[in-house]
Amino acid sequence: MSKNQMSGAQILLKALTDQGVDVVFGYPGGAVLPIYDEIFKQNKIRHILVRQEGGAVHAAEGYARSTGKVGVVLVTSGPGATNAVTGLLDAMMDSVPLVCICGQVPTHLIGNDAFQEADTTGITRPCTKHNYLVKDIDQLARRIHEAFYVARSGRPGPVVIDFPKDVMMAQADYLPPTKVVHKSYKPQLKGDIDKIKQAVKLMAGAKRPIIYAGGGVINSGPGASQLLGQLVQATNFPCTLTLMGLGALPASDKHFLGMLGMHGTYEANMAMHDCDVMLCVGARFDDRVTGRLDAFSPNSIKIHIDIDPSSINKNVHVELPIVGDVGHVLEDMIKIWKSGQNKADEKAMKSWWKTIDKWRERKSLDYDRAATNIKPQYAIERLYELTKKQSEVYITTEVGQHQMWAAQHFHFEHPNRWMTSGGLGTMGYGLPAAMGVQLAHPKALVVDIAGEASVLMNIQEMATLVQYDLPVKVFILNNEYMGMVRQWQELLHGGRYAESHMQALPDFVKLAEAFGGVGLRATKKEQLDDVIGEMLACNRPVIVDVAVDQKENCYPMIPSGAAHNEMLFGPSDHAAEPVSEDGMVLV
């Protein structure tokens, strides 16, 4: 036996340190006690004790999405691992790099229905990018380093390491990351230069072009967002962003049409529908974006840049696929465009922008500003106006109407400042995600724009905020309903609000105080600015309960099963045709 041998638990901590990990979100249990013993003995890695494992994964997501680093989670076997599943799937669908270390019963008990045993690799296989069950101590260091490489490379995603307790206690030599090379997983970074030249030629010949960019731009790193901005300026093309892509192009840029999709702007959706050349950059043609597939941008030539080959031609057929990292591809695309061989049709572009400006005049995000009660859109607008001069502002959300209003009315000038659950739509995401963001950016303002229903799903993490003195602000738009459920019940089910009314809500001010935080409330329009000011001045965890209009619906919207050019702008609008059964299925 080598004098330099270490236990499995020690190898894990050493590997995490060598991977640059500075914080781990976790919850102890019997199967991971040797790891926690090693955590106790060191000071390089900070452990954050959450109140439920689901909160740990969402916190790691917030940390990862706001930094670009890999988030790390540590949970015990059985229920510890199964509690993490929702967060793992959330990270999978939104391409968030995570490594989740799950304790497991000793190897000789696996398959024996031992106490707190679960088939973790079986359960997590469909909701992770990759997973490992490490039975051999000699393979442990290699698997940990591989897990980080897989999580952050290509299209990012979550990786699980299932770690039996006897392997934690066994001894082996440590293998540093410099000696580990993944043999089979080598994502293509550079795009095919001939295809990029074809794309540029198509773009130059376009009469009504549009750039449609998504979360892949942000995942590629801050350089990719800068390159997107350069391409937009060089071409003078209009650009729309997905929910996950907000911030990839500054909201103040004159070329930005706003978010597209079900609750996107009129100009973004109309431009997508009527364009003749679509450049899709790091987006996946999600169903919330496309609406009815057979009516989606029917007359356009589509170019799709994505690092994940499986995402291309999955939902929408494209004429020109380019596999590669969007940062690398955009760099080559800009060079070719600026070489002077290809230029936009200036006359056609002038006409196209004239059409877009007419759509903009519709002011599709407007609402009843004369209302005496607090409109949720107004609350978001005031929050934005009173925070926009701060140097670092990060926004997380829960899921529902408030999420869409935040996307519409809070304006992002930088990438990595907007954290939300897009693909899975996970209620309860926002509060723990804000916790992870605040840990990564201790001096920044971090606000969770929440709904009163969603926030209750992980409200226990208020205790974590208080324990670690994390001054997260929870800004609740309280309409006493599961708002998005109520909206769909109103539109599709005759106003039968089955189980969507929250009839026994807590007093959020007292609840905040019970956890050791600060509670504030605004029930009148004229109170709002003062309450937001008080919230911003407080250096403690705060819950703000804003009583908003209960009947307000989220507009504009594309009714389920409708095309992009069939938008509703308010309650007085009616769909051209009643929502079909096929449309109802898509809600």
C-alpha cells in the first residue's frame, strides 16, 4: 500500500478542489457521513446546508447559471437522491452544468432492498446527461474528473455519481485531472466552414431576415453574447430571444424585438412568422416558441447553429444545419460577413424595418395603466426602474404568470443575470436558485420574482438564507391564485377554477419574521415605491408581499394550437377559432 493513499471520501474532496469547486450544496445522511467528516476537516470548500435536497439542486443551478461554472450537489442515498430528481431534470432541460454526488448503500447490499437504498442510476438515467455507479475505488478519481468534463462540455447538463459507502472508506492513490482524458466524448466546437459560408450567402440574399437566439448563446460563455451583438450590428438584422436567452443581446439594443413565443411580443412573433431567412443560434425550437408546427414560419429558409446534433431537425426541419459551439461559429460567420463579399440588401432591409416598426406601434406589452389597484406588470416595472442603476442585479423567478411578466417587463442588458425554469417549468425553482446566485455574488442584488403559490413549494429555504446571512429579496406578486392555471381554466374550461384558488395562504410578513427575515407588504399602488425602497435598503433576507389584481391575465398570448400571427392582446380579444382539442393538449 502506497503511503500517499487516500480514502474515497478524501479523494472526492481532493478532486472537487482540483476542479475549482468552492461551494457544495447538500444535506447529510447515513450513506454520506464519511464525506461530511472530511468536509468538517477542511476549509477550502464551503458546504451550504439546505433544508431539502430539491433546494440543493436548484441552488446549484442558480450558482451555475449565474457564473458559468459547474454547480455541485451532495445528497444521501434513497430519499436524498430521489428528492434531487426534479432539479436534475430541470437542469437537463435547461442545459445547466451540474455534478450531483449521491451516497449509496455498500456495494454488497446493492439490490437487497437495504435501508435507504434506491436504484439511483436507474432512476436518474433519463434525467441526466450521464451517470456513474462507482464500485471500484481505483476508478473513483477518474469518474469524478470525467463527470465535470461531461457536465461542462458540449451542451451542458447534470451528471450523477452514485457513490457506495464502502468505496468512500476504501483506500487508493489519487489521480489528478491532468491525467484524465475522456476517450469517447469530444463535442465538435468548430462549425463546417463551407456551411457557414452558405449561411452567410443566404443571409445576404434575405429580404426579411431574423436572428432567433436562445440559451445556448449564454451557455457558450460571455464571448458568445458579445459576438451575437457584433453580428446583429454588422448585419442590421432584427433579433429575438427565447425565455432562456434573455440578456444575450442587451434589451436596449434597437435591433431587439423582445422575447418570442406564447407570451412574446407581437413584433417578435410576426417577424418570425413572416421572415424569409431565419438564423437560429443556440435555441431548440421549443413548443412554447413554435406554436402550431405546420404554421410555424412557413415560408422561411432556416439555418440552425447548435452544439448538440440531436437538437437539430428534432422539432422543426431546417435547410442548413451547422453543428458547433455558437461562439466559434459566430466568430467565423462575422469574419466571412465582414470580408466584404456579402452585404445585406439595404433597400429590402429598410422596408423590413418599416414593417417591424409598424408592428412595434401595436405596443403589445401595454396594460391598463390607469387602474387604481396594483397591476402585476406595474409592480415589475417599478422594481426594474428602482434597481436598474445598481451595478449587479440578478433576477430569478418561480413559474407561472409572474415569470412571464418578469420576462416581458424586466429588461436585461447582460447575460447570466436571468435565472428561470424554462424547459421543465418547475414551481419552487426561484427561491433556492436565488440562494445559489447570492452565494456566487455576495455583493450583488438578487431578487426572486415569485408567485404566492410557487414560492411555497420551497419556502423552507428561507431558513438557509437566514443561517448563511444571504440577503435575497423575495418579491411576491400575490393574486391568491395559481395564476397561469386560472388563466387557462378561464380560457379553455368555462371559468371553472378547479383547485386553483389558494384559500389558506400564510401571512407572508409574519412568515418572513418567523424564519428570522424581514416581511413587507404593499396593498396600494402608492405604497409600492416606498416598499421596494425599504426592501433594497435592507441587508437581510426579505419577503415582499405585493397584493396584485387577481383577475389580470398574461397578454399578449398565442392561444394553444394557433400560429404565430394569431395573437390575443387582451380579454376583449377572441381567437379566430375556438381552441381545438389538439390545441388544448398543448397547454
